[in-house]
Amino acid sequence: MRHSVVDYMNIVGEEVIVSIYKLAGKLYNRSMVHINSTYYGGGVAEMLSSLIPLLNDVGISAGWRILKGSPDFFEITKKFHNALQGDSLNLTDNKKRLYLQTNEDFSTYTHIDHDMVIIHDPQPLPLIKFYHKKEPWIWRCHVDLSNPNPDLWNFLKRFIIRYEKVIVSSEQYKKPDLPVEQRIFFPVIDPLSPKNRELPQSVIDSHLRKFKIPTDKPILLQISRFDKWKDPLGVLEVFQKVKQEVDCRLILCGSMATDDPEGWQIYQKVLNRAKPYLDNRDVILITAENHVLVNVLQRSAAVVIQKSVKEGFGLTVTEALWKEKPVVASNVGGIPLQITDGQTGFLFDPMDYDGFARKIVEILNNPDMGREVGSRGKELVREKFLITRLIIDYLHLMDELLNRC
Ligand code: UDP
């Protein structure tokens, strides 16, 4: 069902809704286009699917285009993504050539005639080179930029400096060596989307039946792409430690994004390692792309884990907090923006397997403690990380750039 901004009134209050309409009123007939590289899988696609229709709902002509690329292109950009988060990279001329060629090809059949252009992440970053620029271009980078591979960073900087502004997800990701204004937009979730809306018990039960998920043991859950930075093997190890103390079940759910070719290799590794637990369904691996199922799993979990080694922001954490779940997570990237240890969840060093396991056992033995922490998490999300706030951020940005004289 398509939502209108007024539908959010009960969740965020009248004042927020009125401020959105007021801001939008200054921008009627203005347009913006967002470009990223996948329709689904991962946080960016998730946010755009909610943001774009709601901007249109308040009178902004907002469009969304997807960069088309070959499997080789996405192999390269996944390597770039990993290197931006600190991995090493052999930045060959061939890689650079295919990266630029794909962007140039796309530009020849993608006409841009908007008042503002928002480019998401590194895949479509060089597009700016192939257009006659008539409007402000913004680079919205969602990855952790605190320690990028220097060769890659120098190469990408040649494109970034052509942009009017750079938007990142955390203060730590701002780059002192970038002569472009940088600002922060915290990522958000949509409380009315199929992934986050409240669900009747009958829908929860039918999904659990359909995906053969027994409910006789407490469920530990990590929802994440099968990606090394999300450390699914580490989650399995933590689960094994917890299971020695309390009988429980682990669900790892990660759909395969079209711009992430590494997913199946990592899935296979996890599958091999989880073999002893698969027959009795003590470990369940799910690769379906199903938003209601994610919602059902998050609502059915006793504890939500996010054991990332690096994490741009971690919308899965936001989603779990919104559902008042106790979250045990790594103290990395954007996660501490959402979790204050002991207040809205629990934080550990990603290598502290024992810490993770001990806390999970404690919560399983004391569900009241988990509930209390979970409900504080929900209020934090209401205040800072809902889609209505992102709409306001974009409208402010548009107002600032387009109504500046
Ligand atoms: N997601 C999903 N199905 C999956 C795995 C992930 O719908 O099987 C969603 C998840 O619910 C969240 C987003 O993808 O909305 C992941 O965003 P996050 O910021 O946690 O990580 P990213 O994938 O962007 O690194």
C-alpha cells in the first residue's frame, strides 16, 4: 500500500508532519533524481523505496534510476566497497577502465533533467564526469570511510571534488583532505513499510510455518547480507558458545543483492560450518528476499545480534530497536550512534566472542532486562531515525541549494 506523509502523524506527531508540508511548499515543481546500483538488498535500496514515493507525495518530483552494470563491473565495485572500508586493492588500469566505461555507457541513455542529482555510493560516482552539469550534484556515501585504501581514495577523489556536497552517515567518516562541504544524514527506517509495520500474530505464525521455523527454543537472529564485514561465521561461533549454556536456535537471514557478487561464496562457507546444526534446524540459513519475513523474524527473536566488523550505519540494528528487541552488537561504525551500552542495547568489541555469548546468555535467562532495554531503543529510533526525518533533511538541502539567491 502506498503511504502518504500524513499517515505518519500518529507515530511522529503533528508538528513534524506540518514542518514537512511547510518546507515542501517552498519547493513545488522542483525535481531531484537519485541514482544507485540496486533495487533491493542492503540499506540504500531500502531507504530509497520509502523516500522516493513520500517525496512525490508532498509535491517534489523525485525520481530513482539504477546504474546498469555487468557482473564484472559489480565484482570491481564490490572490491572498491571493501577497499573503502580498509581492504587492500590492486587498482589496475583495467579495473579503472571498466568502472569508467560502465558509467559512461549509462550516461549515454540516461537523461538527467532535474534540479538536483543525488548519487549513492561508489558505483555511480564517476557519472558526474560524463554529464554537462547544470544543477547541484551531491554524493551520498553510505560506507564507512574512516580508513579507506589510499590508492583508491586518491583515484575516487578526482570525481568527488566535482560534487557540490558530500553526505556521510557519521562524523567519523568526514574526510579532512576533501575540499567539499561534508554533512551528516543519519540513515532511517520506515515504520510503515512491510519490514517494520506491526503484524498480526496470524501473519507471524503463517510465515514461521511457511519457512519451517520452530518456536520451541529462543531464537538468536542476525539479518545481514552474507558479507565478510557482517561476520556470519563469527555469529555461528558465538551461537555455539551460547548453546553450551542455554538451548537455542540461530537464524541467519541474508538476501543476495544484485550488486554483491561475494554473497554466495560466503553463504557456502557458513553452510559448511553450520552442517552439524542443520538437520534438526538449530541453525537456519535463509536467502529469500522477503521483507515481511524479516519483520516476522525480528519480532520473533529473543535476541538480535549484529556482529559486524565494519558497519556504515547498521539499519538492521535500527529495525530491531524499533521492534523493542534487545540487540547485542559490535561497537563499530554507526552502531554506537544507536546503541548506548546498557541503555539501548549492548556493545562489544567484534573480537570479543565471549562477551557476546555471556551477554546473550544473560538476556535469555532474564527476558525482563531485554524488554526494558528494547523499549528505550524504540524511543531513540522514534526521535532520530525515522523516514520523516530524512524527508526533512532532503527538503532542507534542496531549499538551501535551489532557493539560495
Ligand atoms: N535486509 C533484508 N533482507 C536480508 C538482509 C538484509 O531485507 O536478507 C535488509 C535489512 O533489513 C536492512 C538492510 O537490508 O534494511 C541492510 O541495511 P544495513 O544498513 O544493516 O546494512 P547494508 O546491507 O546496507 O550494509
